Amino acid sequence: MWNQTRLVGLREQLMRRLRRWFLPYSAVFANDLAVLAQSWVLRAWLVLTALFALVTLLDHSSPPSTAGHPGGTIVAALLHPVDTTPGPAHTIAQLLKFYVVVWVSFVVVLTGGTISSELGVVADSVLSRGISRWQYFLGKWTSRLVAVLGVYLLVMVPTTLVIWLGSGVDQVTTETHSEGDITTVAVVQAPNQFVIARAIRPVGLVIGLARVAALLALVATCGVAFSASFGSTVISIGVGWVSIYGTGLILSVLDFAYFSPARLVQELPSVISGTYVATPQAWLIGGWVGLTLAIATLSGIVMARRDV
Amino acid sequence: MSAVETHNLTKIYQNRHIALNGVTVCTEPGAIVGLLGPNGAGKTTLIRLILGLHRPSAGWVEVFGRQMTPNAAVLRCRVGYLPTAPRLPPQMTPITYLDYVGKLFGLPGEVRKPRLAAMIRAVDLLGASAQKLSGLSTGMLTRLGIAASLMNEPELLVWDEPTYGLDPEARRFTIDLMKELARNRTLILSSHLLHDVDEVCDHAVVLNQGQLIFQGTMGELKGRMRRNHFELQLEGKTKAIETARANVSKLASVRSASAAGPRIAIELTESKDVASPLAEVLMTVAEAGVGLVSIHSKGQQTEEAFLELVESDEARGFTRATDAKAA
């Protein structure tokens, strides 16, 4: 009886402490999300990504072989001027490629001012309260992650579903590769001709989406890390751009392409269509998630030690 | 146990600027301390170190017997801070802002909600409670900042220039509130307005160029002053006032007398007794045929005391470094 009472007391105490810890964190998290929701950068990014997805969808629904041909549409020519195998996997890969190459710069802008823009007077009125630097940093970091990944998933999940469900697969053949992985090839019926195009495999699609999500999370974390380390938003955004594109370039140029965004872009159509070996994919995504966590921890330490 | 104690507190920014140099202060619980000093003296740096917003380059800060660090959230739950001209999130309303501050202090909803309602009423922002903060005046924002600093019912209040930018009515409200709050709390008040400090505080800490130059009661601060300086406000013809000044300056007990319009500033010779020479001066003035409007001791003004402290500290120059070493 006594033990039970003590246990209940301990549980209540633990819950109180958890609530006490969670409240300041959730306040910063919710406030930052509310501020982000009113941010023009986030709104512009959402609108642009949605618009781009719509254009890609329209292009995808048009005759697939027209791009690069004299009668092809301008949109099709812009999206894939050279590659003329626009299957559903390829279309999704195109969309994801844009996130890796172009939209990351929006992510840097969106996250580069997370903490640096608040340093000084506004931070005084937050950090002088009953909140630790870690709670503040975690609140800010997670809210930016949610915003970035939220916009990404909000656009990409419905788009991929539409492409996938409306891909019009007539015939599916399966080939076995030398590495033992599987490729699914679909024969897609176009209005006036048949083309060989890669179809979508659900697990491959999830892996493709997860790879880009992991990369975006890494970029968002770098942005928050820079904003926690530098006193100026302009500097953190500048450093963010230089390091994100610079690192991608260096990884591509050097013989260390495993983590490079270029390789990620190249592999996306194959991955989405199911041509992948599961273990390296898991290692790659895990590696990026691990790197994200490591950068977040390091910047949390920097944040906890710096003057605000 | 002291409310706030610092030992040899030093803050150097980026190895370029010495903001605070070996400051050791101790504030007893219940004290109302005025933090004084000219611009750049290190007042705000000291406050930021007390709150754990900055980390000391050397020395330490203890609040309620525990070391203050950037992650000492539990300790900050016992402190209420009002920054100078608080800049608050513009998209919030007074209600959402106080709710936010309550959450930052980890207050559960059943405590937070009634308290924020009481605070809004107490600082007279009921009519503006639904307005966005971007539309509030400086006075309203300061009042909201005051409410925010009280949300956690703190044992220690640290207010940095609370009357900055306020109109006379709002200033009076803030001073009265400080007096009321200081009855059962420790209050550290940083202000350029020495009248405010004089009215509210019972202790003073004076900083100059990052160094502590005085720590003690307000009485002790004033007691260090020139007790033999007086100013007479006269009325009468200019010629008569000039005659009065000339006659006063001839008195043996008067070291100097200077006139500035209808006022005569006099300095008596060093003497334990001030009453007799002063009576002599007043007689001389009366004999010159001018009326006396007012008389006051310049030495008993906090402003004079403060200025003299700062001046004498600056005059000491290099000897300060030697003193610090000896200490």
C-alpha cells in the first residue's frame, strides 16, 4: 500500500517535471511556427513549389515523348530538354531534383534567421524567463524542421499520389539485375504511341521521398546552426548558401560521391522505380539523419555557451 | 543567503572591450538597490550577467545562493526581468504575450490564465487586451513588460530603465508600482534618472567604466557629499542681488559665492557646524534688501553625490589599478 502510494507520488512528480520542461519548449515551438506561418518566405516557397508541382503534373499528363521534339511544349522542353523518358518515376524524380538543387536555397533563407534575428532585445524577453538555452534551441530547431518538411510533404505527397495513381500502367515487366535488385518497367500508353518508362514502386517512392526529406532536414539544421552561431542573419544565410552548394560541389568533384546531392539526383529515378539495394539506402538516410542530429547537438552546445 | 552576489565579475567582449572589471557586489534579500552609472559604465552588462544572458569572462554570479548560468532555468523562474524599452513580438496581443511568458516559466494553465488576467487588470491594459502589440504605445508596452516580469511572482525583480520613454503620468505609475512591489521583494533598479532611484531605493551600487566605485545605502552615498554647498534662490533687483553676493563672499565663514541670475551658490569653509555660518549668510542677504525664495543643500542631492563619485573616480586615473591590485 505504502509502495503504491509512493509510486503514484513519484509518477506525479515525474509528470510535473516533464510538464514543466515541456511547456517552455512547446511555447517556443508553437510561437515560432505561428511566426513562420505569417512569413512571406514560407508562403512564397509553398506557392512556388505547389505551382511547380502543378506545372510538372500538367506536363506529365501531356504526351510524354513530345519534349525535345519540334512539336513539344515549352514546359516539357524546359523540364526535360534532353531526357525523353518521362515516366512517372522520372517525373517525381524531376520534382525531387528541384528540392535538392533549387528549393534548398529557400530552406537556407527560411532557417538562417531562426535565432540570429532574435538575438538581443527580443531574445532578452524570452531567454531571461524560466527557459534554458537547450529548450529554446530545440523549440526553434524543431519548428523549422516541421515547417520545412511540412511544406515538402504537403506538396509532394499529393503530387506523387496523383502521378502514381494516374500513371496509366498497362503492362509491367520485371527484370533481375546482376546485384540482385529488381527493376520494374512499365509500358505506358500515350495517346499516339507507346514508350518504355519506369513505373513507381511504393517502397522505392517512400525511400526517394525520405532521401530528399533527410537532405532537407540536414540543410534546415545547418541553417539553424548557422543562425545560432552568427550574430547576423545575412551572414548566416550567406554562409549557409556557400556551404550547402560548396559542399555539394566539393563532394561531386572529389571522389566522395556517396553523400553528394548530384548522386542523389542521379539515382532518384532508379530508386523510385525500385532499383536499389536496401542496406546502402538505409545507411545513407541514417547517415544524413545522424549528421543532422550531430550538427543540432553541436549548435545546441554553441547556443548554450554564447552571449545573447 | 544573499539575493544576488557577484565575485570579481569581469566581462570582456571579443577580447576588445572591457565592459566589467572585477565587480564584487552583494545584495541582501529585501533590499531595493539602485544601479547607477554613466553610459557605458557596465550596468546592462551586470544585469545580463545576473540573468545568465551573458557568461562572465572571470568571476561568478550567484542568485539565491546558486550559480547563475545560461541553462539555470529553474533559478530564472525566481527572477522577474524588465528590459529597457521592451521590444515584444508584434503579432501577439497582451493576452497571448502574457500567456506565452507564463508558459516560458512553466506555469500550468490553471495558474497562468487567472494570473495573466489579474496582471492585465493591474497594469491597466484591459481596454487594449485584444490589440496587437505593434499598435501599443511605449507606455503601454512598458506596462505590459512590467506585467510580464511579474507573471512568475518573482522573489527578485531586475528592472532596467523602467521609466525610459514614459510620460509623467506613466512614470508616476511605474514609480508607485515599484514602491509597492519592493515591500516584499528584492528589487534591482537600473536608471539614469537619479530622482527615481532616490525616491525608490534604499541601497545604491555605482559603476563607472566597468568598475564598482560605490556600494552602500543611499544615506551613505549622500553622506559622502559636500555638506557645505548651498544654493539660495532670491528675488529682488539684480543690483541688490549682486550686492548681497558681494557681501556674502566677504564673510569669513564663506569660501566662495557665485551668482547666476537670481541664484547664489555658496560654499562654506570646512566646519562641523553649518547652522551658524548659514544664519550669518541669511542675515547678510536680508540686509542687502533681497527676498529669499528657497534654500537647499546641494550636497544632499543624489545627483550631486553620484556626479562627485564619478568625477573623483575618474580623477584617480592610474591609482585605481593599484588599488584593485592591493584589494
